[in-house]
Amino acid sequence: MSISTSVLSDLLQSLPYLRPQLYFKASLTALSHAMEDQVLAATLDQPLVIASFQRERFYRQEAHRYQRLAQRSNQIYVLSAPETDFANSSEYYEKVAFEPEDALSQEWHLVVIADNYATCLVCRESLGSITKNRQVPEWLPSLDMDTGRRFEGIWTSERGVSIKAAQLLLDRILVYRPDLAQKVERACQRFGIGDSKIYSPPGVIAEYACDIDTDPFVQRLVTYLQASQYKLHKAYRSIAAQARKERLVNSISTAIRRSLDPHQVLQIAAQELGQHLGASRCLIYRAQASDAQATLEHEFLMPGVVSICGQNWELKNNPLFQAVVDHGEGVCVSDSLNDFRVTSSVTLSLIVKKFAVRSWLIEPVLFQGRLLGIVELHYCSLPPHQWQQGELDLVEAIATQIGAALIQAEAYANLEVLNQQLEALDRTRSNLIAITGHELRTPLSTIQVCLESLATEPDMPLELRQVMLNTALDDSERMRKLVQDFLTLSNLESGRVEWHPESLTLQECVDLALSRLKTRTTTEKPPQIKTQLAENLPLIRADGDWLVEVLAKLIDNACKFTPMQGLITISANQNSDRMVEVTVADTGRGIEPNRLEVVFDRFYQEEGALRRTAGGTGLGLAICRQIVNGWGGAIWADSNGKDQGSQFHFTVPIVQGSQEESRSKVKRRGSRD
Ligand code: ADP
């Protein structure tokens, strides 16, 4: 038993001059409360009140008001579609449960009729009023969708209209509650409901003048207006904050897009973020999970705040940093003087004291779970800063952007290194092609001629045979060396070499290099070699095998370019607190001043490869430079000019803080070439 006709339609049909208006739900709530207040104000004598709620849940919000209203009148009817326990009953007032399919479930009615007062609200919810409001963004907190629901209908204090509305609703009440016929009849008689004389067309003065105090009504409406205005204000503030946040994220993303220089991007990020959040300090620095310390690279400062840019920042004994690493998320401290994590740590207490950090936020910069850096915010003034969720979200968003920027810069830097390696490889390849013609073809054709002669002339005298064989063997040895040096150099240049740094004594490396020289120079007698290493040389840190290689090559060169009666001196001194300088000096043919640098070029040989007598590939010094650069040292040549002898110097880092006796770990294996 449900009724599909709308009370509003029925009313408009019987009073065609009425023009329905649009009302938002918030306005209807205000009007309804004002109308109810009028009854509660006790100025009306036993009025008739009919209220119809779309759903039980809407009624429940108002139930307590209706219990109070029931003390003012025994003619109160409340209609609603039941959901849980709403049912027909007559306890404090008359409850009328209508079918959920009844057109009433789309409508909102309130009618109040007294002897000298009448007002009514007859409305129907506009279809789609909720879906339209879905466009309101989710983050906008104050404009909830419900208050934006729309209704169309009539709100009036015209007695005739109110009486008609009461009649329509009472008719419907009797359908659901026929047991109320007598009570309804009493109300109709008292207020002349159903009596056509009562109805006064527009313009005709109502028979009952309204002399009611309307103050509560006005007050209620003003309160609602204020509340709505306040909500609107809040919503605008939230929109403005959101817009500022978007601008900030945008400006940092733009900086990232425009620049591949991470320094610039991080500086902009620190500046904008610090400024936006009004922080005393905003720090951004690079750090990995296992780092013991970090250098504070980027800083934003509020005027008057002490700068800590460039300082080393403790990470290892920093429980806040460790918490960030362990949980992979930011940590914030509202009041550092009352936070156990800070007060129980000596490191943090010192920082707090020294740099006046009162409120603290440490946010990780992560990329795929890997820690790349940290964003820190410090507030130094009182009262301590209360962190808002919005701020934390913002810092997290910025940290994500920074992560992307750092990865982008890292990828770009890797690309540059790869490019350089590719270029080096390409140069080496071109050089290889260039020397094949000379260096490789010459010995190869000699070998070929010798072997052909041996094969085709069986009558060749034995002595000549031996000469041919020796020549072929010499040239194949020269080719082997060339190929070996070439491979070593290209491995060094393309970074395909593994370094095994260890603590070494120089003496032991020199000894090894000299013993290698002796095994090679079996025929010619080398010039005299003297070793003059300073006493108490500290331990050095380098890859032992490669260090012996450098020494052997330099000594080898010195022997090649110095006559037998000359002198070769190997000396070493500590030249700074970080490096030992090793010198291999000879009294040989010397180097012209303008050649001191080019001798390190690949394939450089003063007399050109074809005319050379001393052997060698022209790659030795280039290999030495690659090796020395590999441990962060330098290598250079000195000479007073032709026949004035040469000195080759190179540096090796010292083992920091080590005074222990040397425990050389040089692998005693044969020479590399
Ligand atoms: P090479 O295999 O020709 O010795 P290096 O790269 O070792 O190749 O040396 C390049 C060139 O530098 C040599 O050919 C020579 O002209 C010059 N050079 C190297 N060491 C000395 C030295 N001790 N005295 C004079 N010239 C040298």
C-alpha cells in the first residue's frame, strides 16, 4: 500500500498560483529548526505540527527535538520511511511509518498551525541533486555533499496554503493510521481544515492576523548563515592552501625539468620548501643508509638563524636518522626538549643545544626503496611547532620529486662517464687500426719472410738458419708485447679493471720491480741502479700488482734510454701528509722540455716506431698514467733537456693513521708482460 502522488504536486494543483522555489538542504534545515523553535518558544497554544522525513535516519537526528515539542502539543504527527525501528506508534507523539516507495520518501514537509499562526514547508528533492555535487573535490573538507542537496517547493506563512498542506498530509496519515481518525478530526475541526471558506486567495487579508514574536526565527536563520559563512571561509582557506602547495610542487618539478644540475635543483627545493613552511632552517643533503656522516650541502635560512651549511652531520649515532632508515619514512619531533628520542641521545642533545633546534622533521629522499638523501626542517623559535598532516604530506611530495631529480642527475652523470669511456675506446680502436700498418705488419712480414726462406731453401747454411729463426722469434715477441700492452691500456681506459687496494711498504714493491727487470735483461748489462728510500716511510695504500707494474715500466725505460755507464736512482719521500712521492731518475738521453707531457700519449716514441732501436711499444707511460690516476695520484716527467737525464715522479696515497709494521700483500707472481 504505497502512494505514488507527490504532496507538493497535489498542493500546486489545488493552488495553481503558487510558484515553487529552489532550496538547498542547509536552508531547509535552518527553516525547519526555526519553525520548530517557534513552537518550543511556547508562544503558540497547542498547535498542530506535521513533519515528514524522507528516511528514518533523518528523523533520528531530530527525535530529541520532537520529544520536547510533544510537551507543547498533543497534535504532533511525525512521518518517515522506516529503516530499523521506526514504526506506527502513539507514545509521545504520533509516528506514521509510510512505505519506502511512497512519494513521501522524496519529500520534506513541515506544517505548523496554531490559532493565530500558520506556516508550512512543502518540498521535493530534485532528481540528480546528489550526483551533481560529486564534482566537489574530495580534499575540500567543509563543503560536504549532503548540505548541497537541492529541493524545490514552497515555504510560506500564508494560512490558506498551510491549511491545504495540512489537509493533504492528514489524508495521507489516515491511509497509514486509520486508527487516528478521531484525533485527526478534532484537529480539522479546531483549525477549519477541509473547510473551503478558510482559504484566502492572494491579496485577501487572512482572517487570523499573525501577532507572533518572530525573533527566534530570525536568530535561528542568522546563526545558520554564520555557520555557512564560516564553512565557506574554511573551504576557501583550504583551496588557497592547496593552490599554494600545487604551485610549490610545480615550481620544483619545473626546476627539475629545466636543470640536470642536482646542486641547482636541491638549492631551489630547500629555498622554496623552507619559505613555504616558514621553517627556521631547511636542509637537503645526500646520504645513504650506511653512511656514518653527511655533508650539509643545501640550506634555506630564516634571517637571524645560524647557518650550518657545509658542516659534517652525524648520522651513525643519530637515532632519528636510524629510525628514518629502519622504517623508510619521515620522523618528526614537536618539542625536542621533551622528546625521549632526543633527550636520551648525546649526539642529538648537542645538536639541539648548539643549533637551537626546537621542532624537527627528518624526511627520507627515497628511490625504489633506496635512500638517496634527507630533507630536514628545523624550527628554532617558541612555541614548538605543531606538525600538521598537510605539511608532512607536502614534505613527502617534495622529497619524492627530489628523489626523481637525483636519479635523473645520476643517470646523466653515468651517461657522461660511459660516453667518455666510449670515446676513449673509440680512440684506442682507431689507434689500433693505425698501428696495425706499422707496428704489427712490420714484424709479421719479417716473420713471414724468415719462415718462407726456411721452408723453401733446405740447403741454407746452418748459421743463416739460426739467424732467420732468431729474427722471427724476436719479432713475434715484440708483437706479443704490443698486443699485451694494448689490451692492458684499453682495459684501464674503459674501467674494466678491478682494483684491490692494500697497505704496502714501498721497499718491497721496488724489490719486486727490480727482480722482474733482472729476469728480463739477460743479454745486455743495465746501468747501475741505486735505491734511496727515505727512512720511516709510512705505509702506502695501492694495488700492489699495479704499483710494481708502474715501477717496472719506469725502471725499464730508464735502462733503455741510459748508456751502460750511466746511473739510475730510485728515491722516495713523504711530500705531504697524504702522499708519498716516488722518483725514478736517470742520467740518460733526457727529454726536450716541450715533450715532457706528450711522452705520456699513447704510441708516442721520440724516434717513431719504425726507426726505434730500444724496442718498446710506446704504450708504457700511457699505462702508468692510467694506473696512477686509478689510486688518485699524479705522474709527471722532468728533464733539463737533451742528454741531461730524466726524472719520472709519481705519488701514492698513505694509509691514514697507520703506524703499524708493513705487512705487504703483494702477490708474488711473474710480470704482467
Ligand atoms: P716505450 O715503449 O716507447 O718506452 P713509453 O710510453 O714507455 O713507450 O715511452 C714513450 C716515450 O717516452 C719513449 O719512446 C721515449 O721517447 C720517451 N721516454 C720514456 N722514458 C724515458 C727516459 N727515461 N728517458 C728519455 N726518454 C724517455
